[in-house]
Amino acid sequence: MATVETRDNARHIAIHREVQFIDRPINDDGNYKKISEYYGELVFDIQESDSVPPAIKKAVLESSRGGKSLTPESIEVIANAVTNWAIANGATHFCHWFQPLTGGTAEKQDSFLDLKNGKPIERLSPSQLIQGEPDASSFPNGGSRSTFEARGYTSWDLSSPMFLEETPNGTTLCIPTAFVSYTGDALDMKTPLLRSITRLNEVATRFLKLAGHNEVNDVTITCGCEQEYFLIDKSYYYARPDLVQTGRTLFGKAASKHQQLDDHYFGIIPTRVMSFMQELDQELHRLGIPSKTRHNEVAPGQFELAPIFKEANVASDNNQLIMAMIKEIAAKHEFVALLHEKPFAGINGSGKHVNWSMASDTGINMLEPGNEPHQNNRFLATIAIICEAVSRHAGPLRAAIASAGNDHRLGANEAPPSIISVFLGDTINAIFDSIRDGKTFKPSGDSTIDLGANQLFNLLKDNTDRNRTSPFAFTGNKFEFRAVGSAASVSFPVAVLNGAVTEVMKESCELLEKDLAAGKSIDDALFNITKKWATTSESCIFNGDGYSDDWVEEAAKRGLLNLKTTADALKVMADKKQMSFLTEAGVMSPNELDMRYNVLLERYITLREIEFSALIDLINQNVIPSAIDYKLKLGTVIANQKAIGLECTVEVKLYENLNFTMECLATQLNVFKMSIESLTHDEQDRAEEIASTLFPKSEELGALCADLEALVPDNIWTLPKYYEMLHHK
Ligand code: ADP
Ligand code: MG
């Protein structure tokens, strides 16, 4: 593929790029609106609508929590209310918005136009609101259905609010939906998440009741997803065919200064980036997405956005929108946002920290310690249950975050390792140690610590915030699943986590019931749960440095899984036995698991094969031609000097180096091409071969390209370099 933009031109454009001004919402009195005045203006909130009577609002709430379905009359009222609202706000079309297995979002748009007695009117019928029929055959389905039955339908998810999508030339009403086949199989990311939320809600409510909180009726799963991303100038993007085709640079010489000085993290945000962030926040707030934090990340050119947490289902939809909006607003500011987990070799990649907890309708955060944690048996039992869930289902959790992109992060000494373990921090760890040994907990050392409410909270927060190396860390009042990839949908990882916790919590409820029936006190019964799971999950609890080689060894001794590549991790998903907890919890059927396994495996293979082919093209069309240009130059000088009888040691040395590196590259490239041609056809084997042999070979080729980049003069090298792409003015 030809380079679309030359490097010189790209550099010129990027350097002269101006800051873009945005329209800020203004009041009638000419003052800027406060965020609270425009927050959620693009969202249709049934509960706030004047056109929906209270009885229907109540029915919607009940129905979204798994209660009775809405009556056709109620649906008609809502359809009319949302249509009038959307049209009044400029919408001409509506769509069913869903998350197919590709990880992004999909939508099929219809106009509100209808003809009544030949006259044009606007209308959204109740059936159009609740059900749509996109052709399922064009979405990945893991070969589960033959074409004639490739009919699937989208079905309104009334627990996630409808919103308006504004584009320069029009507005569309988006209706969040689940996407299922006619046989009822989930064809999307969301359906398993919704099921897992329902199951965990049931069992967590039962658990809280048994723990003495009789007043609890409902438990929601809460999520806050911190999103990392890179921004580069658009002109550089189009001058790097690898970025355009694969989302990442396939090689690049590390800049002399990247992140060694740690001066980017929390540093001053460059003005052009700041104006992008301001518009992004404004648009997210209008969409009712509570964006809260924005800052520079560790690597140059890398940034983070974190919203205030919400119910998991809405948080997952919001995260999809956040990713889409980051890309869209970046484009308006002449940037390209890279959500890939590893856009630049040798520089920190991007992740998505999924903060996760459970909250009751009575206001209990189940992961928030009470006054005295060693006596706070409900809190400790909950933590122990989660440890056991993660320990028991580490393989499926690893599989749930597996992707080609994430393979670059996990285990690359910058992100959590691919070994799934739980970090608890010193305090809870000490408590668990003493409980296992049958002792009572004494706060370590300093006898002046009395574990009063605030003090304990701070103590936990302080010593749980420090460890950045754990894939699954307790951070004071929530767990943080840090190993999720930056480009991934959080739906599946959260569904697997919910399913795992559901299983252990259900067993715990049964144990509690038995103990209580035998006359034990609630505290004693809860203590038994804590002791049981703190003991069985001990090998999975790790509070040390997850980046160290010692941990890899130690984990192996403990018998923990270390599934380094997607090919290894996905094998778990094909193993019915290991995944049966999801089926038993009613989260996913065996058929759906099969489908997902096939889709993810195929995706892994395809992505890597695209990368390989793009790399070969880059080498042939950019790297080698640049090196030849330099050879020509050197050759002329050498010939000229020789002609007048001068030595040319320096030039000859340079020529030799260049030639040697090129020969290595050419030889390895040949081997690489042959290995690609001889790949096996069986998909699992093919994936494993790619992961274990071809991918490392492609990395070696990339390293040789970076060596050539270091040898060839800057003005001859045609591809934009890391230092210029990553440093914003
Ligand atoms: P940090 O990661 O720096 O400690 P915060 O504690 O502020 O930052 O939270 C990070 C993310 O965790 C935010 O998105 C926040 O809303 C979310 N979060 C906080 N409490 C909870 C909770 N109980 N459940 C789920 N997410 C939460
Ligand atoms: Mg965090």
C-alpha cells in the first residue's frame, strides 16, 4: 500500500496545526452554562419525562430489574413520548444500537417517516421500539448458524437509556438493545452481561439477607471504567500504513526521550489536547456520561479519562460511547485516537481499569469496610468469596480479556502479568492470615492505630492504592480489574467475573443457611465463610511485585496458570468443563461459548495475519527502499573518494553495517514468508503456531527495521518517527 502522506508533509502540517475552538453552551443571559445545566440533554430519561405517567415509570423500573414485562399500552406511551422528544431535538431517524461480537457497536437506521393515507407523518411504532431485525448473517457468529437461519433480532434493553447521536448533518435516536438469534442464542456482548447481572443480583440479595440485612431487595453491580488512549496528529497517522491498517505501529526506534523522566504523567496537558478534552467532556456530559477525571498518562502522547461509576450495564454502554466519542472528537481536532493496547513498541501500552463492586438498594457498598474490619464479617466474607471466585476461575477470566492487542501488554512488564492473582493489601492480608491460623486480628505494630471508621478506610485505601502491578486489585472500596484491554468491551470480562462470583456466593449462601439453621450466629457463620475461602484461595492472593521474574517462578510453584498468549487463553474457552460455571449460572449456554470461542479465535488469527502482511509491505515498500537510498548516497561518496585516492573508512563502515542489517532482514523475511505459507489450517493449531512462532519472528523483523531506522539519515527515512508522533506542542 502506498504511503498516503509523506513524512515531511505530515510533519509540516502537524507543527502548524492550530488549536480548535469549540462552541460552549451559553444561557440566555450570555453566561456559560454550568455542566449540570446541559448534563444528559441528549438522553431520554423515562423517569424524568412529563409525557410518561407515574404508573408506567414504576412498571419500567420493575421490568428493568427482571420483573414483569411492560404492557403493549405502556410501550406505546413510551414510544410516543420518546419520538416526540427526539423529533423536537432534531432527530429524523432511529436505530437499534448494539454490541456485536466484534467488540464495537453496530446500528441499522430507519427514518421516523411513515405514510398515513398517503400523507407523510413521523412515527415510531411500539414494535419498532422493542424489536428490530438486522441481518445477523453479516455479523461474526462463530459459524453457529447456516445462512438460511441467519436471522437475529435486536431487543430493547430498557435498563440502558436511549440517547441522541448528533452528526454534522443530522441527529439519530439510538435505542440500546441486545442482539440474539431466533433460537435465543446471544449474538452480542451485552446479553451475557445482562444475564450475569440478574443472577448476581439474586444471589447477592440472598446473601445480604442472610447476613442480617433483611431490608435489602436488590443489589446492583457497579462499574467505573478508566479509559486510556493515545493521540497523534492525523497527518502522521496517514503517513504510517501500519497504523491505518492494524491500529499499531509494527516497529519504531525508541525516541531518546520517552517516559524515562516520568514527566508526562499528570503533567501539563498540551493546549491542543486540552481543547480536545474540553470538547470531549462537554459532549459526554450532554450524553449523560459522567466524565470526571482527565489527565496525561505515563507515556508521552497517552491520556486517560475516567467517569463516575454507574450500574454495570449502563457503564458498559457508556464505555462503548466513550470510545466512539474519543475517536470522533479527536478527528474534529485533527488527531487520531489510538485505542489499541500497544500502538508503540517499547512504550507503555493502554489498558482499561474496570472498577467493580456491588451495591444494595439500601445503600450498602458490599466492598466498603465498616468500622472494624476484623469484626466486619460481612465485608470480609464478601472479599473472601471474590478471592475464591477469581482463584477458581482464573483461566476463564484470563480468556475473557484475551486479544491480540492485549497480548502485548500482559506480561510485558508494564501492565499486569498474564497470571491472574488477587491483590488485597497488607491490612486485609494480615486479617486473612490470622483468620486462617485461627487467631484474632491485631493491627500490626503500631498500637496507636484504633480501627475507627475513617482511619480504617484510609488505612485500607493507602495500602491498597500502591500496587499497580496486580491484574485484580482491591482498592479500598472496590476491586479493580486492571488487565482488561483498552479497546475491549467490558461486557464480557464483567459477565465472567459476575458469573464466577455468583457461583461462590451461591455456595456461600447454602453454607450460611446450614450454619444458621444449626443455631450458629450470623457472625460465626460469616466467619466460617471467610475462613473457608481465605484458605482455599490463598495461592491466588499475591501482594508483591507482579512485574518481577520471581513472581513468575513463584506462581508456577503455586500452580497458577500463566497463559501468555490469546491462543493459549482461548483454549480455556473451548473447554466445556472449565466454562461450565457460566452455563450453570445461566450466563451463557455451551453453544454461545462455542460461538464466542470461534469468533475470538478467528479474530486473533485474522488480525495477526493482517499485521504480518502489512509488515512485509512496509519492509518492501518503505524500509528497504530507504536503506537503498542511503546506500546510493554512500556508494557515490565512496566511489568519488576512491577516484581521487582518498581512504573512506567511515563511509565503508557505515555501508557495511547497513548492508549487514539489510541482509539479516532479507534472510529473516524469507523465512517468515515461508512460515506463513506453511501454516496449518486447523484454527486452534494455527493460532498457537502464530502466537508461538510467527509473532516472535515478526517482532524480530520489527527490531531489525528499527535498527535500520537508527542507521539511515533522518531526511531519507520515509516513515514518521516515534519522537515526532508522540510529543505534542
Ligand atoms: P483511583 O483509581 O485513582 O483510586 P477512584 O477511586 O476515584 O480513582 O476511582 C476510579 C474509578 O473507580 C472511577 O471510575 C470511580 O467512579 C470508580 N469507582 C469508585 N467507587 C466505585 C464502586 N463502588 N464501584 C465501581 N466503581 C467505583
Ligand atoms: Mg484506578
